[in-house]
Amino acid sequence: MNAYLSKKMNYLSFLAILGVVLCHAYNWQDRFLTADTALSEGLKLGPMLQLCISNGLIRFAVPLFFAFSGYKFFMNFSFSWKGYLKKLGKRVRTLLVPFLIWTVLAGALLLTVYKIAGLERYGIVEEKVGNLLNYGPVSWLFDSPAFQLWYMTDLFKLVVISPVIYFLVKKCRIVPVIIFGILWLMNMPFMINMDGMLFFTLGAYLAVQQIPLAGREEPERSGADWERYRRNTILVVVLWIGGCLVYTIISAAVGQAAFAFYVLTALFKLNVLTGIASVWRLYDLKAGAWQEKPWLQSAVASTVFIYVSHEPVQHLLMDVLLEKMDFPGAHTLIYFGLAFCVVCVDILVAGLLQKVCPKVYGILVGGRSGK
């Protein structure tokens, strides 16, 4: 892991978390977006714009997180039970402790809103507090009020079975990646999200087999090889954006047509892969002195805090604003404006906590500085 690759992963992780916030900012009828979501509003510009971004352009984000996690976990990893238990104990501190803290904080917020406004006024309150009332506190361990934390629990499961993944990619090389890739393409159910199984294993394969990564060393920005790299990157980006546009149009046009599931799912998966390739290569094209700007470095260092803290606050504010703002374009304004404000406030709060209560901040983000 050299300085260029480390910085590249940090900056792309920040870009990905901005995508996650935008994904959760989707505010039309189909709040739970899946690969085969058929847009309920049909061919309307506002919903189509949000769908293109939230279920198209930014869907590279979670697979990229899993791939980075797998790569970093297995980098310089030589298996031993002592080393495994040490890594497992570290992940308890970096994953499970923040999960429990933010689950309690989010639950307290939703219970407060429930006491003030009732159960049925806001969807997120009705769902999460309803689970608490019906099934008890244990339900929040499996369906946290801070619903984005599912990534932490799935990542911990992958850490638990990491010896199996290690020996698979060590002995069978690319074969498990291909198998999990086929299951991922087929949307086969599994105990762990298939995004996690595939891309964490992919990261493990690249690390264990020491496969050189494109952009591993800072690229030379001149010569025939660089020009070829630039042209190929543009081609991949065009395929990515074009695929997301086609996916959006079909989703809006077909309704619940029987063939939609297969077409939409195939396009969705293609968009994930071309999205990962696009942002990975675009970084090499655009990386420069702008990365050294202090405000941007502070923002990138806040990546984990943005992830753990943005929900369910964003959903509550979204419902309040949708209730108050009833005019053409309100959904689009809330979509972009609320996401922007949430990210800015989270960055400011993260910076303040780092200065005032660095130990508390470290516990909240699992010891990750993001620097």
C-alpha cells in the first residue's frame, strides 16, 4: 500500500459515501430501491432524475466499500489463528461497538419523535419503533434504526468467515470470485449480502495473490500508454452514464412488465461494474494539487462519521420538508439540498468533535481517522 493508492482509496471512499447519502435522499414513492425497481411515477422528469442517480450512477458505492475492505483486511495477511483472533478482536472495536452506539442514538431519536409526533406521522418512525413495540429491543440488533449500519454487520460476518475466504482465494485463486460473481448476477439469496460476498472476496483475491492494481503507482500523465488509458477511460464512462440512462428510461416506461426484472437487473449489474471502473480510472485522470486543499482533506477525513450519522436524521428531515413544501420542483430541491446540508453539517460536527473530544470521536467512528 503506497501513498498514492492509500490516498486514492480514501478519496474514492469519500465520493462513495456522498453517493450513499444521495441514495438515501431519494424521496418519491419507491423508497426501497432494488435492482428491478419499476418507477411508480412513470415517465416524469423529477423521479427519473433521482432514480438515475440513486439507483444508477452511485450504485458503485457499496461494492467499492466491500472491495476496499477486503483488500485492506487481507493485505500482507499470512493466516494464523492468533492473527485471525487479533483481527477479529480489532473488528469488534471498529465495527460492533460503533454499531451498538449509533443504534442506541438513532433509537433514542426515533423514540423522542414518537413521543412528540406519534407513530404514523413519519415512515421511518412507524417502521423502526413499530419493530421495537412488536418484537422488543433485540429487533434493533437485526434492523437498526440507523439502517445504513447493515454494512457494518455484514462486514463483521465476512470477517468471521475470513479464514474460509482466505484459503479459497489462496488455493483456488480466481475461481471463488467467478462463482460469487455468477451468484451475484443471478441475485441468489445468501446469509450475507451478495455485494459483500463478491466484492470482499475480490479484494481478498487481489491482496492475497498480490495482483497489481491499475493506478497502484502514480501514473505517468504523458506518452502513448497514457493517451490510450485516457481514451479507454472515456469509453468506460460513456458506457456507465449511457447504461444508467437506459436503465432509468426502461424503469420508468415498463411498469410491472414481466420481462422488466431480467432487463433491469442485468442493466443494474452492468452499471455497478462500469461505475466502479469509471471512478477508479477517472481518479487517475483528475488527481492533482486540488487534493491537498485543507477543506477537502477535512471532508475526506469525515467519511466514516458521515456514514454512521446521516440516518435516520436525513429521513426525518425529508418527511418534514415534504410535508411543508408543496410546489413543483420541491422533491428535487429537497433531494439535492437536504443531502448537501446533511453532509456539510456532518463534516462540521466531525471536525468539532475531533478537536474537542478526540477520544469520543474515535469511539464513534471505530478508530478510523480517514487520513
